[in-house]
Amino acid sequence: MRQGIPILIMLCGLHTTYAADWPNWRGPNHDGTTQETSGWNGKAWPIKEAWRTRVGLGGSSPIVADGFVYTLGNDGEKDMLVCIDPKSGKAQWRQTYACPPFGRHAVGDQSQYRGPSSTPTFDAKTGVLYTLSTDGDLNAWNTKAKGKRIWSLNLYESYDVGRRPQVTKRRNSLRDYGYTSAPFIDNDWLLVEVGDDEGTVMAFDKKTGKHIWSSQLKDPAGHTGGLTPIEVEGIPCVAVFTAYHVAVIRLDRGHEGKTLAKFPWRTDYINSIASLTAVGDELIVTSKYNQMRTVKLKVTSKGMQQVWECKIAASGVCSPVVLDKHVYFANRGLWCLSFADGELKMDGDRFGDAGSCIVTGDGRIIVWASNGDLVLIESMGRSGGEYKILGQKRKLFRYTAWPHVALADGRLYCKDRSGNMICFTIEK
């Protein structure tokens, strides 16, 4: 099986074991789903705080791989890659490098964010961890040697990448948040959304950092959290949310980097932050601002077609998840849409703009949102169409929960943009 091809989890019973790592952006399947159980026992949500720590400023999400937690932060002068023992919360090693809190072309909203937004990516075959700073530092680290750096390059300096352009007519909406997209592993390649006039997406040799190919598409980079794997008519691809398009790029050898399909999409501030979600050969796309909609796109080798559009609900930050033919995301509440036609099926709660969701192996939704609201929600199928809270812990932090939540080996990892991180254990 090719690495990264998404799987729509079919729920045919309760999973009672903890197995999956959370090794990259949006988890093992790049779609916010996991086989791990929520822990709901029919009467309560038995989670318990294990530890808290500080890991540096930034919206970078934690990952869990090979028995450790990894996260990236900034202290104003340098980035810090930290390896943490999941049981104690104690740092096992740190690696640092000089890096400003903003990318060199940063424009706007600097009171709302600082530090890295890109999430680390772990290669289970080699034990190498890949990170990307807001200022374009692409690094490979050997986790088996306390994070010794293997290779490094700077995207701005290597490719003379310019500032992101104005993309809509809205006044004062020029924004550039630096590099935000997580590196993506495809066999021997490391894919990165560079956003250069040589190519939107570039592939590097994951062992050496040597440039392999650049995409036919040459759009400026968007501001989402990562690429989305998708297979179309048997062709392995990645979907990318650029400044101008939703685009699908081929990965099959001999056609690598070619544009399979694209769909026009421009958002004020290039603020299409919620990642694309793939189910089969269809994509869920959502943005707020001038777009203020959620759509489903059907992808074929001949292009993309809009299947449906919902103008009632849209997500600003939370990447959509799909469970039992329903789409969920948290933004000014938790929204549930029909995957088939986009009809609103359920909404509830008072979550803010920040949020992320996990679909668990026992078919429930974990929400991490606002300034630290951790909530377990019953699925649409079990709740009879009502918004039903199974368990919750509110206002755990003072700052915004931009980083997406992670779940692995019976532990939940929740982080805010100020670098506070908390771990909850789920009783078996």
C-alpha cells in the first residue's frame, strides 16, 4: 500500500486497543481519523490530566511517533524542536536553530500569532523527523541520535521566493504568514509547498535534501496546514490549497508534478487555513471571509466539478473530518453536514474561531477549540440528530487553540499558540 493514501474508516464495532501513532499533520491518515478509542465507557469520559509543559510559541501541532512526542516552538530568537517522554512530560532532548518569530515577508496580524505554524513530519522507516520554520528553514533530524541535524536548506534563499500577492479586491487584505504547510513524505520524496514561480510544490530527496522535481503548477503558497493525499482513477496524487486554487498534483512516476485538476478559490487574506479533506476521489473544501461556504468537489482526470455547496456553515481554522457520511467541523459551534448533499444536520455549542476535531475508532468526535475547550461529542448516528456532549473540560488555557489536537496510545495532547501543552490519559 502507498504511504498516505486516505482511508475512510468503516466502523463495525468498538476498538478497545491503543495502537496508532499520530506521526504527521492530521494523524496517521492525514484526515483527522484514528483507530484509537475515545475512552467513552457508556457513563463517563474517563480522562485524567497527566502533565503540563511549555514548548515555545507557535501554532505547530504536536505529533506522536516511535514512543515520543515531538513539537516545534519559538522563543523570539530561535526555534526549538523538543522530544518529550509521553508518560512524564519531561524533555528527552532539544535542538535549536536561529529563527525569527515571523517569516521574512510577513505582513499583518502579528499580534495574533508568532513562531512556527508548520507541523513536524516523522518517517517511520528511518526515524528521521522533518520540520519547516515560518522563515523557510527545512530541516531533517535524526531522532535516534538525539535529534542530530542531517541536512538543512532555506526555501526563501534557495528559490528566491517572494511575498504572497494580493488575491482579492478587499482593501487592506494583503497577508503573508510565512511557511505554514507541513512536509509530506511520499516513499523516497519529501514534498513541500514552496510556492515559487518554479513550482508550487517541490519534491526533495528525503535522505539528502536534493531537489528532485517541481510541480507544473506555479501558484503562490496558501496558508493551510498541509498537503492532502488523494487517489483519482488509480492515480496517486496530493491535493494542495494554494493562494489561487484547490489543485490536485500527480505523484505517479513519469507524471510526477503534473496538474491533474484544479478549481479556482481565492479567499481574503489568503485565509483558507482549514486543510482539504479527501474521501475517495472527493474533496471537502471550506473557507470563511468572502467565500463563507463549504463545498464538495468531485475530482477526475478531466478536472473538478462542484457536487454541492453549503452557505450556512464554513470553517476558518478547523479542518473538516468525515464520519459515517457526515462532515464535522468546529467553528462558532460544532457543525454537521450531510456528506452526500451538504444539508445541515446538526449544530451546537459556542466554540470560537479556533478549533480542530478527531474522529475516534469508536465513532465519536473529540473537539479542541477556543481558549482550551476539550469536548467529546456523540456522533450524529447515535445522538438522533441532537448535539450531545459526552464529556468536557473547559477553559484549560488563556490563549487560542490554533494547533490541532493529537491522539495516540491512549493519550490526548492539547496545545495553544502560546506554547502551553497539556496531556490527558484515557483510562482503558
